[in-house]
Amino acid sequence: MRQVCGGEPAGLADCSWGTLSPFPKMVVYDEGAGGGGLSQGDCLQDPVKLRDGLRGLIEDGRLPSAPEKLARFAEIMQALLTRRDFVRPQHIAPQQIAPFFGNYPGPFGINADVHLPLIFPGFTAPSAEDLARLKARDTEEPSKSFTYGTMPWGETAVLREIVRAMKPRTVLEIGTNIGLLTREIVDVCPEDAVVFTLDLPPSMRERAFQPLDDINLSYVRQEQTDQDVGREVKPPYTRAAQVIQLLGDSQVFNFNALRNMVDLVIVDGLHSYPAPLVDTRHALELVNLGGVVAWDDYGKLFRLAGVTLTLLEMAVKERRQIYWVNHNQSLSTGLAFHVTP
């Protein structure tokens, strides 16, 4: 029997939620086998135990949905978020970007060097070393042969620095592929962060809710197996414990356990409309207040027009303020993002 106790049970007086917690001191413990990875006497201050608790509630790559497990999952996520020093992004007015943006609905083209430090306090431009490393990854053999389909080097470099500035404790990536972007994100996340990453295994592609057309199939290597999904963030990767792999179709995936619980959602799944719109609807429900939703491939037409169409619809019809990192002499990208109010 699993119980959630308030107060300070005997022998557990050293467990504390800290002064910033909205909750009383609480301990989750098991009598008997139990689930969720937390045993009797464990305090929800330990990031390793928090991650183990979450991982223990994931079954076959799916988030929990049964009420009892959902409640446990929510409690652990709240504990994780309570202990973070998340740096909240700031909105900037369109007129701060350009005087003629006053009545323009967006997306708003911004300069990485000028505007990103205003939006993300502490943001610094990607280093020359990182830019060179990522560019070589995408353009030189042998790595070039397996990077096709992941977020390009320029977008990855900028997103890494956004993550470094934000210090998110919970991240969701839609579109794992082999985990190259996942790894870049985890490398700059706080050590107690948890990164969920979702992808549709190759064995399930024929049953996808929205069939993959030739354009989208061209972005994945046909010889990949289910074991290749997220392979770059599996052991022996030293921070593999921070990654929780989810498996399924993002169009119909049950994300309820993450509702309002995610600091950063990265949308980089199926690019054919309306799939990016569906993924975006999910993302906006999952991101917490002051969190960020980011997209890859905005402004790219023909093969990848679904993302552009989705964000134009968000900006024009719903008046959501979306920024596009594209005005920079040395680095123009397809990275776009929205900061929740």
C-alpha cells in the first residue's frame, strides 16, 4: 500500500521541502512492493529519487493515466519544479524589435545577439567553438550521414544557449529521432532536470494517425530500428539518467500527466499540416506559466510548410506572440518560439 504522509513521521525530521515550497513537509513511501521507485523513508528532495520515481511510473513508453499513478506522478513533478531556480523569460514589445511591427501580428523576426538577451536574462551568443563543432557535425563525414533529419546546427546552437539561460527542470521534446538534439539539450540543462522525449518507433510508422508522406519519410533513415530511437542518450552517455524516453504517436498520445508541468516544449515532429498544429495544441496545454514552446523549421516552404502555416495561424488568428530568430548577419535560423504569459 502506497501512502502520502504530511508532517514529519518519526525518523524523517531531516526531510524538508525548503522555504519556497507551497506544500507541507511530505514523504512518499511504500508498504510492500509499491511502485514509482521511491521506498520508505525517501525524501522528495533527492533529484535522483525524483527521476527514479517518474521512471517507475512509465509503462511501455507511455505516461501514467490511472488516477492513483497520475496523482503520484503529479506530486513528484511538483516536487521537482518546486526546487528549481527557473529563470523566467520576458516578453518584449513588437515595437522594440522594429518600429513598423506595431500592428503586425507576427511572427516577429528577431536578432539573436540583440533581442535574445532581452527575452532570456543571462543569454549569451553561441561560442565559436560550439558553432564550429555543430556545423562540422552536420556537414562532414562520418557524422553527416546520420544527422540528416535532426535540428540543424544553427538552430541547435541557439536553442542550447536559450536552455542554458532558462535553467529548465522539465523539458519535453516531440521528435526524438536518434537523440542528437536531446543530447545537446541535456548537456546544458541543470543536473537535476528531467528531459522527456517522444517519438514514433519505426515499427509503428505504418499505423501512424497521420500517414507519413514521402517528404517526412525522407527525414528518417529507413534502416533504423526501434532500438535506434534515442540511441544517443542511452548508456554509456553519462547523463542518460536524466532522459525519459516516451514512445508513441504525438498526434494521439496521452500527455495529460504533463499538463502545465513543462518548462520547455520543443516541437520537432511530423512537419506536414495539420500535424504541427496538433503538436502545438498539445504543447500549449503542457507548458507552464512563463514557459517556452519552441519550433524548428519555421520559414521553410515547400517540404516543411506545415510548421510555417501553423505558426502564422497562431499569430494571426490567436494573436500569440511568436519570435523567429532570423535576423543575424552570421546566423539566420528556422528556430521560432513562444513565451507563455
